[in-house]
Amino acid sequence: MPPAADPALLDEAVELAKAAGDLTLRWFRSVELAVDSKHDGTPVTEADKAAERLLREEIEGRYPDDAVHGEEEADKPGTSGRRWIIDPIDGTKAFTHGVPLYSNLLAVEDEQGIAVGVINLPALREVVYAGRGLGCWCNGDPALVSEVDALDEAYVTTSGFGGWPSGALEALFEAGARVRTWGDGYGYALVATGRVEAMLDSVASPWDLAPVPVILEEAGGRFTSLDGKPGIDHGSGLGTNGKVHDALLELYPSL
């Protein structure tokens, strides 16, 4: 078994993610918020850039030998064998529309995989976090996935239906799933705390998913890509309570 994460490192990651979240609240629902478009057409704001800069400065000051991989700035190489992965605002579209379901995502990866993960929901004052071998927590209380074991009793949520193949939604309906769109990092937080059974991302980047494997594993759930591969580098994500995971993977040709 891989060694447990350092509890102090988990506490520090939570502290940093919350600081980044508090910073983004300065722009949340502000009439002065300006929204730009990146080269891929996705939105970016001053809040995204400021939150990532804050995190990078703190990480680089505390752990100068660690690598850093983030959404808004170039990669910083490291020599320690450890890498921090940052999504300063996951759910920028929600953020720019004043919807309080956006999150700040922060993860620490070592030679054994993701060791620490944090999903901070600043507008909801909720933070879900886990360390390898340390359990999963929500605002200081233990977090566990649900016990639902059938798709016709499960809530399945997603960030949106862009990129879904024709017939995918109908396949979930036919399986009896209750489909919602409480997505992005918030969707995975809901799975980890037992409020829904599955979160599905048909298209996702590593920074969108980085905290999720350790959070769900420590909460008793499971995370893979939509074709069943472990890890965050396969372009999609499926996070579940574990009990409905295989059933959803079997639907993958339709999804």
C-alpha cells in the first residue's frame, strides 16, 4: 500500500484553496467583472488569473522544488518528485453568471499518484478534502459516498451535455437514472458526500479532475475515465459511489 499523505500537507492545501476562494469572492457577482475568451473559446476572468497567481506564489514560496501545473499559466518544473495541480476556478461559466456552484480545485501528486485533493466551494462555504490514508472530510466532518446500488435509484449529474453522443441522455433515462446538471467540481463533491451517486464529465482536462481520485477513494467511491482507465489524463471522468460504476461503464458506448 502507498504511504499515507502527510496530514500537515492536507491542512496546508485546504488553507491555500480557501485563500484562493476568498480572493475570487471579490469579483463574484460584481458589475465590474470582465470576461475574456481564451484561444479555445472558454471564458477566463481576472479572478481566475489572480487565484492561480496567489496559489503559485504561495506554493513556490513554501515548496520551491515542487512542480506546478495549472490551467492559466505555464508549467513550472520541479525536482522534488511532487507536483501541485491547480484549477483556480472550476466552473468559470457558473462564476460569470453569478451561480454559486463554482469551485477552486487543488491537488498534490507524488510518485504514488494523487496524495491530497481539495474541492473548495467558496460561495457555499463548503470544502471537501481528502488525503491518501487520511479519510475524506467535508467542513471537518467525515464524508462518505451513498449506499445506492441500482441505476434506477441513482442520481447522475454532469457539467453539461456538450460532447455527449446522440442517444446518450436517452440511455440514462432508459436505465432509470435521475439526471441532473449539478456539475464541475461541485458534482464530484456531491458524490463524495453521498448526495448523488455519480458525476460524469464527457470532456475534461487534468486540472478539472486532479483532486477527485483521492477524494472519492477515501470517501468509499471510485473514479475512472469513461472508458474505465484510472487517472486524470484520459480526457473524461466518471466519479461514483462505486456501486453503480460498472453499470455506467457498460453504458459507455451509448454515453
